[in-house]
Amino acid sequence: MKKLLVIFLFAGLATFAASAQLPEKAEDISPLLIGEKIPDVALKATDGSNQQLHDILGQKPTVLLFYRGGWCPYCNAHLAEIRDAESEVLKLGYQIVAVSPDSPKNLNETDEKQNLGYSLYSDAGGELTKAIGIAFKAPEKYSGMLSEKSDGQNKGFLPVPAVFIVDTSGNIQFEYINPDFKTRLSAGMLLAVLNELKK
């Protein structure tokens, strides 16, 4: 009986260790699904203060956008496209919140460069990105740059760019996740989805 218990414990630990490892490729991620709840974690705002995600989401329904960092031209183009649709998003009763592994200092640089009206938050250690299931192991060539951009917090992960639409309780109502980081949810499609959800 004892032997059996030890085997079960070992198998359980092995399963936990395997699940704690990051997927090798963007195509291998296992994100949360529509209907599931975004976990509550602390993020850093651009001023360096800690903010609980559920406090942010509790303010109003949210377009929660994950991007790779201010160093990524595809991310910057998408941030700008969403910025241009922000007034329409706000009219529909939603707020926009964007999260990346960048440090608060680098978030500020992105904000200034892009002239964004919505809030950027840092998930430099990847706690939220990993909990949502969109983190994967960054290629080796990115490691130095990711460490630098996150003030040493990012130990080698990247988020798959994603857009979640969540209610004030953090429940996922819609998601767009594409392992091809060059393909993003267009602002037009986002507005169409938001209009549909409002019905």
C-alpha cells in the first residue's frame, strides 16, 4: 500500500512538473477558454505601483490585450490600430487594458511613442501570461533583449499575442489568439464582436 502511495505521489509530482514547464512553441499553448475566469494577479502600472487585475477589470467590461513588447513592430502597429478605435470601444461601454512583459519604464516609452489613451501594465515575470496559458519558451536569440526590457524579470518567455473580452467579474466572453504573431485581430473585427456582445 505504501509503495502504491509513493508511486501515485511521484506520478502526481511528475505531472505537476510537466505542466509547470513552458510550451516549446507558440502552437503548443493551452489557453483558458470562453466561459473561464481570468485569474487575479498583481500587475505593475506605468508608475511602478502594484495593481490587482480584478480591481482593474471590475471597473467596467474590458478588452484585455496581450502583446510581446514595445520592441515588436507588429505589436506597435496593433496598439496604434486599437488606439484609433478606442473612442468607439469606450462608447460601447468597454475599457482597453494592454499587458506585456515590458518593465514600467519601457511601457512609458511605448505609451509616449504611440500616444495611447488606454492603460498599459507590466507582467514582467509572466505570472498572468502563464496562468492564462498563452506563454511559451522564447527563442534563445530573444533572451538578452527580453531580460533587458523587463528589468531582469523575464526569464525567457513570450506571450502569444491575444485579445480577450471579459466582463467585470473576469469571465471570458470572447478570445482571439493566433500563434502567428504577424496576424492580429483587426479593430473592425473587434468592434463587430463588441457590438454583438452588447445585443
